Amino acid sequence: MLGLRLLKENTELCCSECSILITQKQYIFSMSVDGPLASYVNEGGFVHETLTVTESYNLKKSGRPTTENSWFPGYQWTILYCSRCRDHKGWSFDAVKKDLVPLKFYGLRRPGLVFSVKKPSENES
């Protein structure tokens, strides 16, 4: 189902709890050989289906960045919450070494997102 909805030109991904915009289709990229959507296990044994994107909106960081148990070597992570409803959305990843590409990206929890197809404005028609 993920692939079919991403074929729409104006796909946006919104918070599953409050529907505020979180990211857009054009910002999805692969940080894993498995593709942009992959499963990662945290130190507590919880599996997180995670979508990697280069840009996000309406998210707030919580806590201090850490490299401990990072799913991406060379990156430190910080927890992200929705700025409107405070639902856990994922993690911000920042490069520790300046030669890594990208220098910053986001790992968003797939269950925390819903798809929305933006209707074209009169100027886009």
C-alpha cells in the first residue's frame, strides 16, 4: 500500500494523531540498502518500521543527542515529537563527522504517519 499512495504527485505525510503536515513525498530517500522504509530494533527490543526523509515539519526534539545504539554509524540521534499533539514521530539523525552525506536526516515511525493527497491549487492546474 505504501508504494501505490506514493505514486500520487502531491502526496503529503501527516501525523496519524492530529493530521498536521510532517513531510512530503519528494523528501523520501534511502539510508539503507533495504530502501527508504526499513525495520530497526532499539535497545529495548522494540521494532520500529522507519521511513527516512531529508526534510520534516512540525516536529520538536526532546532530550540530548546521543550516538549510543544509533542505527546509523556516524550519526547521533534525538527523539522527535509532533509539535501539536506530542505523539512520538521518530528521530532526528545528525552526522558526527562532517564528511558524511547527508549531514542530517529524519527517521519517521511509519505507524505515526498517514497519507494525504494535496489537491492542486488553481495556479498548479
